[in-house]
Amino acid sequence: MKDVIAATTPSAELKKSLGVFDGVVLAASSTAATTSIGIGLGVLSSIVGRQTPLILLLAFLPMLGIATAYARLNKVEPNCGASYAWVGRSMGPWLGFVAGWVPLAAGVVFLAYTTSVTGSITLQFAHKAGLTGVMGHRLDANSTFQSTMVGLVVLAAVTWTAVTGVKKATRFQTYLLCFEYAVLLLFCGWGIVAGHQDFSLSWFDPFALGSLSTLAQGLVLAVFFYWGWESAFSVTEETRRPEDSARGSFIALFTMLGLFLLGAVAFQRVMSQRELSGSGTEGLSTFAAHLSGEPWATLPLVAIMLSAVASLQAGIIPTARLTLAMSRERTLGPLWSRISAKHGGPTAGTVVITSLSALVAVLTMVIPKLNEAILAAVNAIGILVALYYGLTALACALRFRHLVRAGLREVLGGIVLPAVCGLVLLGLGAYLAYYYATLSTTFALSADNGWFNLLCPTMLLVVGLIVAAVAKWYRRAPYFSPASAKPAGPVEPAEPDALRSRPA
């Protein structure tokens, strides 16, 4: 590959071409509000009933604390490895590797799941256009096989756009976001006004949830809704100023809160509980059909299709940057740290990531119904996301523990808030893992089977520990050596006063 060179130093060849707006676009695309609302609300509703607005609001609170931790850590050590670099420096290389491996594995699963979702939505659009069969075979949007096959074609296309550079990718996603948000705001606003289901304050009543397990599972799924806002930090070494990554993530996070609450209330104003919880991948189409006839009812379907494509592309970018950071310290092989001289990004790593995701997407065909495959993937990713978010927040509290005498604001923002939010997420993940372990007595390939839901994240963690062992004892990765404690990015201010001079 003539246009590829090895990155021998951190950020040596990454092009610093991104600003705040690019970070917002990348974070918003990764979070994929339209897809989360159109598909995820039905999944969440099947767990928590009419309390979806409450759960989405409650999940935002720890997310805000985690975002504060990311922003503070990014100020003192901008690194595209993010949690991998920060947790390793503050809590030790083994936990640091886990904090890097988990989003990497979750990213691959997410891309696989989104590939199938994108294919399903494309098939729904084909039905709308009058194409119901090909060569005598009926097109089924809820078929895992058909959805995956169509989705793989889309994955190949977005891989090409991700390879040609982040700047081009964010420019492409800007147009997608503008269209899908306009459609989402229009129809959700319409649904709130015209919906025939009575609005109720009980939708925000925590005592109506019924059980602790419902609350825990609902919160972990809602955390998955917000997952992706930190994508701006994965390109911090390609951003002109480190603080731009934090601004982009905060803007995206608050935007997602508004959109999720708007969508949750609108859907429940228009659809009954039975309709919403059983809508599956066709939630947004069903919602739009209640409000309008054709051709206007097709607009939300186009919006969610573009959202799925954008999130597929945006999911590739941070995952490839994370493998770059890990490869720089030899915890992964040298392939992942090759930087394209032409495009300024990890081209080889990007292609391999999408290839692995395609393989996982093919393996999910063992679950025949796409709705069940989606729920299984979301359950696995939710536990993993809670784990690495929690570790990152605790790493922030440990990193800035010397500020304990620096004043109330620094103590609350740099130590207490991250620590509390981190412990909450780790506790939720641990409780949900226990709940799944005791839910079933036999194993089955089903999203309703507790052992199956627990097996997926457990296998990913075990594979990660094996890879870490290889890196430590075979590759002799400097990451596992005490001498590697020095950060790859800018040096952390040694004096509390120097850090205090930088606003949180």
C-alpha cells in the first residue's frame, strides 16, 4: 500500500483539520438520535412501559458527569485512545486495557448490529417504493438474513467515505443530519399536538417502574441511547484545539437529551403501549402512518435510513482511532498504527474494523428474527458501555485527587461528580449482570434468555484479557511497563494552581 506509512510517534501524521462543529457532527451522528428514537423507543418501552421519558432523563444525569470527566482528562492529556490512555495511567494498565478493549469490542458489535438495522430500513423503503420481492423471494424487513445482506452493501460504501478522511465524512454527515433532524422535529412536534393518547405526568413517575431490575435494565438501555457522544474525543488529535472536542461532545449530549424527550413524549401521545412495544424496527414508520398518509409518511423512513447510514459511518471512525492509540504502545499489532499519507487517517485499521464487523453481522444470522438480534446486541453493548464509562469516571477522580484542597468547585467537578457517576454506572452494570445470571436455568439463543445475554459481554471481556496477556508477555508492550506511565500527549500540569487556572 504505497500511500501508507507507519506512525512512529503519537499524532505524527494525523491532520489537525477539525473544529467544534466537526466534533458536534461526529458525536451527533454516532449517537444517531433518529435511529435511537425510531427503533430504540420500542425496545425501551417493552422493558419500562410508559416510563421511557423518565428513564431517558435519569440516564442523562450520569452521562453529564461522565462527559465532565472526559473533558477534564482531555485537557491534560489529549489522546485518541481516550479511556484506554486515561484509565491506564490512573488505575493501572490492565484496567486501562479493559477500558480500551471494551469500546473497541462494543464498537464492532455496534457496527454489526447497525449493518443489519440499515439493511432492514432499506428493505422497508423498498416496500414503500413498491418493491416487495426479488427473483420470486419475498423481501422481509424483519429477516436477519436479508437485512444483513443488504446492510453489508451499505457498510462497504460508508467504509470508503470513512477511509478518504474524517473531514469529508463529517461534511457528508452534516447534510444527513440537517435533513433527518428537520423531519424528526416536524413529526415529533406534530405528534405532540395531534396525538390522541392523553399526556400523563405518570410517565415521569419513578415509582411506577415496578422493580429494581426494570429500572436497572431500562437505565442501561437508555445509556446505550446516549452512547456515542464521546466520539469527538476520539479525533482530539485531529482537532485544532483540545477544548473543541469537549465543546462538541457537550453540545451533542444536550441536543440528544432534547430530541430523546421530545421523541418519547410524541410517540406516547400517538401510539398505545402495545403498539409502541411491538413496533420493532418499524416504530418510526408506524408513528408517521398515524399522523399522515403517503407520500409524507415516507419522510421519517428516509430520515431514519439516513441516520442509520450516518451512524454506521460515524461508528467506524472512533473505533479505528482507538486501535491506532493501542497499536502505538504495541498492545495491538503494527497494522493498526499505519497512517495514510494521502488521507491522514488509519486506512488499514479502518478496513479491518469493518471487515470484522461484517463477520460478526453474518454470525448474528443464527438469530432468525431481527428484533431479537437487536435486543441481544443492545443488552451486550449496554453492559460494556456502563463498564468503560464507569472506569473512565473513576480514573478522573483519581487523576485529580490532589485537588481535594483546591476549593469546593474543583472537588465537586473533578472528584465527587465523576466518582459518583462512575460508581452508579458500574453498579448498574454489575446488578444487570447478576440479574441475567439468575434469570434463566438453561441456555438458549434468545434475547429473553439471561445466560445468552450474559454470555455475549463475558466472551468479549475474556477475549480482551487474552489479547492483553499476549501484549504484555509476548509483544512486551511498553504500555504494561511502569516506564510507560508518562502520557503520550501534553504533560499533565504538576501544580494544582496550574490546573485550577483552567475552567472545568
